[in-house]
Amino acid sequence: MLLSELSHPNQLHGLTVSQLEEIACQIRERHLQVVSTSGGHLGPGLGVVELTLALYQTLDLDFDKVVWDVGHQAYPHKLVTGRFNEFDSLRQQKGIAGYLKRSESIFDHFGAGHASTSISAALGMAIARDAKGENHKCVAVIGDGALTGGMALEAINHAGTLPETPFLVILNDNDMSISPPVGALSTYLNKVRLSPPLQFLSNSVQESVKNIPLIGKDLPEELKTIKGSVRRLAVPKVGAVFEELGFTYMGPIQGHDISNLINTFNAAHRLKKPVLVHVVTTKGKGYPYAEADQVGYHAQSSFNLTTGKSIPSSKPKPVSYSKIFGQTLLKICEQDSKVIGITAAMATGTGLDLLQKNIPEQYIDVGIAEQHAVTLAAGMSCDGLKPVVAIYSTFLQRAFDQLIHDVGIQNLPVSFVLDRAGIVGADGPTHQGQYDISYMRSIPNFVLMAPKDEAELQRMLITSINHKGPTALRIPRGSGRGVAVMDEGWEPLNIGEGEILEDGEDILIVAYGSMVSSAIETSKLLKDKNISPCVINARFVRPLDKDLILPLANKIKKVVTMEEGTLIGGFGSAIVELLNDNDINIPVFRIGIPDVLVDHASPDQSKTQLGLMPNQMSENIINRFNLIKNF
């Protein structure tokens, strides 16, 4: 059978192991061909090809349900569930999503872009199944990196109290998250990977006892009691932990041996209780460059499949905001030993890998545990350290309670750097950093800021670290503006102070963060039509520079706000509230992301669809305020 002929995963049923191995080769070939051309996640999917095929060989996917954690490990799942021909459109506008999406396929049972959710979701499905008197299987596939997330451990804790609920968790253990995993659980998993599999000991004890004369089929109560204890003594330490939590542990299983995987999954399905199968895989399996560099090939832009090297951009790009942040924080840490960089399993993505490499004693990676990262930083600040927590905007959402309760209410001096704020492109709705302005504005005591360029980013970072209360600094994904930056000697900003970039009298444009450059471009287009804009770089959304904004708004009488975030409760709403609170009743045109989910596409495609390109904004401003003038 050819992979291209698969329209339903049940067509895998009845194939021999050698036929499945041939399908595995085709999956890797298709996966590599598409990702090398258009970019996407590489290593995670390559590592679970055999696991996917073996698992689906043991399930009836017309009824049974599989929940994949995160989703970037589910490219093979997409390829065997009828999306082979569409796979060239991966992560492109109106194409296949890079993550699981319930609206995309009946086989995507739960949407996932953030880690550690699969066990909770699949357990919820198992409980619903039992409540309805149904008997299909429910499976969660989770990586060892995602197992560091507190939510996954909460779900395991709950599942262990349901001994009569058939439920399978597959631990895809590749000793990697995006970066190498950290923590005590990871240390335990390292110890168990080379341990011999002893998952059937319990059954063998029972079978042996049955053959003892005078005992026969019925086990005495004393032996029933010791059976579980003997088993727990024999399984590896990590297995014993899961056993004590109420799971039957099977493993570790070699994750690229299809025959062994099929046998193990079938055995697990026969146990009508919570079971955890520990599968050891190699991230990037089958592509030597990805196996050798599991961090670098977690996800890739387009690259040469033969050499493994990225295809250079036709036009050189300025250094990214993330790298400027990382370089600046490193220099600050060299000068102040109390400054500590904290990340939640995203060292490379946030730029903190520079700190990790050069001053590891001032660097902390907590794993995929954003809640812990926030409260850890709060505790550190209580005793005089200066924590800088770098987390993607979309992931910091997961620690909203900690931001309020542990940092904001206590007014603790913790600096947050929200990377990937705004429109992020091909990762789609689960990763768009469009909500942080809204969700951070309501938290007590926080100062919120966003730079117009990378030089202002440096000044804002030193401002944040020097401030005696909590701060949040949002930075966009991708390249900076190409402005000159300083190696040291950055001048802090005055909290809540904006700046006038252009004087004008016809319209007041107040822009925030990444939209400042768009405001300047929009202003040029308006000037071409004989319209005179006044442009303000707000710098801060909390506190706003009322001494700057209010007099100009009162004078010009027409206000436009620009932000790369949701309009609901966002920067524009803050300006409207400011004007209303000061009895200035004038029209305000808010430009930003409306109440929609921003799907996967390039950032410019998304901005065009949302009307956020300068030519669109200039026309909309003219129409909104009827600003047409004679030349």
C-alpha cells in the first residue's frame, strides 16, 4: 500500500510489520519533503512515526479517540488520516494547520497548541464515554517534556483515583522538549530508559501461584495483597511512581520497533484500568541532521534536504528582537549578579540561550511550567533578586492567576518579557500573541510597555529591571527595525512617558509597540493626500501619558489608536477610557485585531486580512473621518 492511498487510518489494519515499515519510510519522506520546502516542525513528528502506525494498528478510529499533546508531533497522524494530498499546504494560508484542529478532521479529537493538556482532555472523554455506557478506547500521547507541566501531573493524579476507567497514556520519551527537559522527573526518566521491561510481572506471579498444589485458581488474600507490592519492587523507579499513583506501568518500550509496540499496545488495551506505556523514541529519527541537532531541528524554515542547511533569505534581515533582548540581558547580568533570567522550556526561542551558555548560574529553566515560573520569580524577588521572566505571550496566559495573586497584588519587582506578542504567522490561533495587552491591563500594580524598535527595547529592559514593582514588556516575533543598538549604557525611560514622533493638526494617531512603524508609514500616505497627522509613540499602555495625550486629543478632536492586539479591552480601549474619564467626548477610531481568531498564514497575509497594512489603514482613516482634502 502507498501512503498516498490512505484515506482512513483503519486501512492500516491487516498490514504486515514490513508493510508498516514501508509506510513509515514514506511518511518520513513526505514529511521531510514538505517541511524542507515550506518550513514547520520537523524533529517531533519524525520521532513518532512507528508509534503512530503501531497505535493505529490496534485501534478502530471510527470509534476510538486519540488525543495528541501539543500537536507538532502529530504530522504522521495527519498523513495517515486523509491529508496526504493537502500536506503541501502545511501552515500556509487556508492550508493544513501545524497543530491539531477539530474543524480540520474528524480524527483531530482535541485541538492543541499548548503542552500538557492531552491527559486531562482524554480522561474527560473516557469519563464521558463511561457515563454514556459506551466502550471505545481513549488514548493520550504526551511527550516527556510536556509531562513536566503541572496540568499533566494533575490529570495523572485524578486518573489514578478511577481504577475502573479504561484509559491509556502513552509517554513519548525522547529526552527532549523543544530544548532538553529539566527537573527531577526528567532525571528519573533518564535512569529508567535503560531498565529492562518488567511490565508483565504481576500476571506471571498470578499464573505461577495458580499452579501450586492445594491453592489452584483462587488466590489467598495474603497473596493478593503482596502481588502488587512484588510488582512495584520489580518495575523501574519511575514506573513505581506511576504505579503508586494508580496506573499500571509498561515499559520502557523501544519506540521504533513496530512489532513490539503493537504487542504492548494490545496488552495495554486488555487492561480495563488506567495504563501508562513508556515508549522511548529518538527525536528526528531517520534524518541524521535532525537526530544530531534535536534543538535546532525541532522546527525549521525551508532548508536544503541534502545538506540540512537553511536556505538563506534573498534579502538580509536585521537581528531579531529576541536576540537583542538576550544579548542585552546577558550584558546586564554580567554587571549585576542579582539579575536572573527565567524561562519555561523556551531558552532558544526567547534568546535566553545566550545567558544559559555564558552565565548558567544566573539562568533558570523550569520546564513547561509557566505557573511555577511566575511564582518562583515572585519568591526570588521577595529576597532581593531581580528576576526577568521571558515567556511567549500566548504561554503566559497559562499563569494568569499567578500574575494577579502572587505578583500584582503583592507589588513585587518582577520583570516579564512577553515574546511573540502580536501576530505570529504560521502557528495559527493557539500561538497568536493577541491577548496580552487586554489580560495584563487589569492586573494591579503592573507597568506595561512595548518598544517601537530594538533600541527602545534595550531602554525598556533596563527600565523594567530598575523599577520597584512588576513590569511587562511585550516584543514582537521576528526581525527588528535595523536601528543601531548599544552594547551598554542604556538610559532608562521615565515610567509612563510617551513621545511625539510627528507634529500635525488634522488627526492624532497614538500607536503602541510594533504598530509605531506602521503608523509612520500610514502618516506618509496621509501626507501624500494633504492630510497632516500628529503621531505619538505611546511606549506605555499602563500608565498612559495623559499629560501628552489629553491636550493633543482635545485640540485635534480626532483620534486613531493602533495596536497589534485584540481590540477588546486593549490599548485603544485604554485611550477611550482615558478620554472618557477626563470628559473629552471626541471620536476615536481603534485599529487592531477585531473579535476573530487569526488563522495560520504569513504575518503580512494576516495583517492584510485584518486591514492592518498602512495602505488599508490610511484609506480607512480617511473614510472614517471624511478627511479628503483638495490638493
